[in-house]
Amino acid sequence: MLGRTMRMAGASAAAVLMLAGCAGEGATKRQAPQQPLKVVGQFELHSLDPSTSGGFFTRLQVAETLVDADNQGALKPGLATGWEASPDNLSWRFTLREGASFHDGTPVTAEAVTSALETARSKAGSPFSTVPVKAVTAEDGAVRVDLAQPYAPLPAVLAHTSTQILAPSSYAADRTLTNVVGSGPYKVTRLEQPGTIELAAAEQWQDDKPGITEVHYQAVGRSESRALMAESGQADVTFGMDPTSLQRIKQAGKQDIEQVTLPRSILLKVNARHAILGDVRVRQALSLALDREAMATALLRDPEMAASQLFPPSLPEWHQDDAAPLTHNMEQARKLLTEAGWVPGSDGTLEREGRKFSVSLRTFPDRPELPLLATAIQAKLKELGIALDVKVGNSSEIPAGHQDGSLELALFSRNYALVPDALVTLADDFAPAGADYGAMGWNNADLTSTLAAMATGTGTGSPEENRRTVTEILQSELPVIPVAWYRQSAVVSKRVDGLVLDPLERSWRLTDLSWAK
């Protein structure tokens, strides 16, 4: 998900149809290369705060983080050209890129970076807030981070979008964001929340200048509208396409389709404190009821995306090739439910001690495949005698339901590499207290200790053994139930060359694009 505070954009299909009527294929061909690159996506921007803005300004290459990552998740320099830890691993020093400037012309100083990081550390939505930091200070033009205990993934945390470095002029006196002044290759020239962001190439950028100097991002909520804009030439790069529209566009052959498998999984979050769902046999039965291959084939149009475990192959360090796969077995599911005391009632719905097996599932349409999958899950559970009420609303309802305890089941997608080291996200999602997009009412002491040992570099097991232990616990306990893995797609007009999707979803890599010759 792009962010916890984002919801579906409200552009109407009728308005898009009017635009399309004014601009057909011929109009697209007459567009001059000097016109802005038009990027369309499904998410709105409801906050400038890096901890809640879902990475908009790092994806658009407006802001930088100290540390960056390549396609495989290997760390590389960002605003910091290098970093090193003290012998006891309690102090880290990050050397800044010489001559870097913010878009307002002020230099990127160690003091400005320190201030931005301290602000990030104060935000609950930032992984940096969970790191055992004692102090962040400017030291001889570099940034020093002192820790209360060793924390190996620190550089990876400083690649998370919530730690993006913004100029002091971005902040009000109380450190709220009033503007977005970064140091990346693009600068913001116009921003109208929630749906419009306009960019221009930043003259302060030290590296190669972008081949396309102007970019306009527009949020469009309906998948059908985004597809129409892509097909009619109203968009140059379109994200968030539903599988049916994507297949139609692919067959037409008038636009290019770029795809990449992400380290993202579609999950069924389970309230393990719930009177029904707290029984592990029930969670295992829910998992067995899911015909993942059929859903991936029919709804995602991609059978390879059926999830046999939590971690997709795009997370090679964590994916276990020989792990016992999650399977579809209705007979075994019925057996487990019977063992848990559930028997069919007069209307076919399972009952136990006078209570019907009736639960609700929350999801949202920002990712168009989610409501489709929710309906398919509803149908399979009905075969078991489970009454599932599907509620399609805003993405914010899932963390709200987690916090107030009202959530029963939720369907969403989770990217395990927003911090390039998946360990950071896992330690948060499966912490003893749980997390908005992780466990709810569930804790496993062995898992907690294993993740802690990996973070601090203590313990006796090898990293490979520890990752296997994590997979085995999650596969058997199922605090979240994997449904499908995720392949991101973008529709690209023939006007544009050079788009390569980032599997970590850190950047849309607009600087790599050029106008087609």
C-alpha cells in the first residue's frame, strides 16, 4: 500500500470520457515532446508528512534518503556517500555528498539532515522511531547516530521513505510540513492536494539532468477511468490497472506494458484475539479453503502469483524453496473446523454453542484486485458454512479497526521491502503488541527472540537458519494468511522510452525516461 492515510481518488469516469473525446489517437500524435510527462495513478496525497505520504516524493524523485537501494535490495549511496559503524556497533557515521543543495538553493548540511531525522524519529509511522537511538548529531560535516544497543539494519532503515531529507524551509515552527523542498532531480512546482503534483527538473541536481524536464501526476480513483486515459493517450505512464483492463490493453498492442514482480504479498489479516478466529485450527481451515491457484488464474490472470508462503520469490533471502506449501484442501478444512467444535446448523452455516460462524472482512478498492479476491474468498468460505460479510471501504479503516479492536479479517497487500532489509518490517509487523498491517492479538516468543537476535547480531543461529525459523512459525500459526503475490504493471505510451519498474517500489525512475524518437 502506498500509505495509511491514502484513499481512492474521486475523478469521475464521465469527466475522463469528455477528455478522451477531445484528444483521440490523432491528438496524441500531435503532442510535442516539450509537453509534460503525464503520470496517472490510483492514490491521492492527503499528507505531506513523509511518515504518512506513502513515498510520493521519493517515488517522484523530489526527495532523497541518506541511503538508497538497487533492484536486489543491496544498499547503495543516497545523500550519504558512505557509512561505517564503530567496533562496538553502537555508533554510525554517515558521510554526506559534497556540494548537495536543496531546491531552495540552501546547502544540504549535516545540521539540516540531523533535524530531518529527528523529526522522522518522532513519528510513529516511521521505522526509525523503533530503532534504539540515543542521539542523532552533526559531527564535522557528517551525521552521527548513537545507539543504545547494536542494530544491524540501521542503514536500511535510513533508506525508508519516512526518513527522506527535506530542507529546513519545508517545516513550520512546530515541525509540521508546509512545503516539500527536497534535493532530488525533480522539484515541486505545483501541488494541489489530494490529486495533483507538478514537477520540473531541478537546476541544483548534481548528476545527469532528466531527459524529460516536466512531469504531471494525477490521481484517478476508478480503474476503468485510468484504463480509458491510458488507451486514449491522456496518460503517458499509468499505474494501478485492473487485470481485465490490462489484458485488453495488452491485446490491443497500442501501448507498452511494463511489469515486475514485487516483494509484496496480498494477505488476509486475522484478529487472533477474536472468539472464533483465535483458534489456530480455524485459521488453518481458512487457509485450506483458499483456492489460491484458481484465484490467481481467474482474477489476477497470473497463476504464478498464487502464494504458497508469505515471502514471494522476489525476496530470495527469505523465500524458502523447500517450505511445505500452503495448499487448498476443503476436506481437511472441514475436519479442522469439526475438531474446533463447529457443526453445520439448519441453514448450513456452522454453529458452536449457539453461535453462528459469521465474521466480517474489510478491504478497499485502491488496488482493484482486492475486492475481486474478497468476493472469491467469500464464496469459498460459504462452501465451508462460514458467513463472510465483505465490507469495501477506505484503506484507513483497517488500521483504525486494528487500533479499536473491531477488526475481524482484512484483505490488503504488504510490501516487505519498503525498508530494503525485510527484517525491519517483520520485526514491526510481528512485534508482541502487533501492528496495523501485521499481527493482531497474536504473539510468539520464539519468533520475537529470533527477530531480535537477527537485528542485534546476537544469537547462535545463522541468518539462513533464523529466516527458516521465521517462515516455519508464520506458516503454521498463520497470524496473517498469504493469498497471492504481486506483480506490478504500468501502461506506457509509445511516446516514451526507458521505463523500468523498481521492484522495491522506492522510485518510479522518471529520470531514466526520454521522449521516443
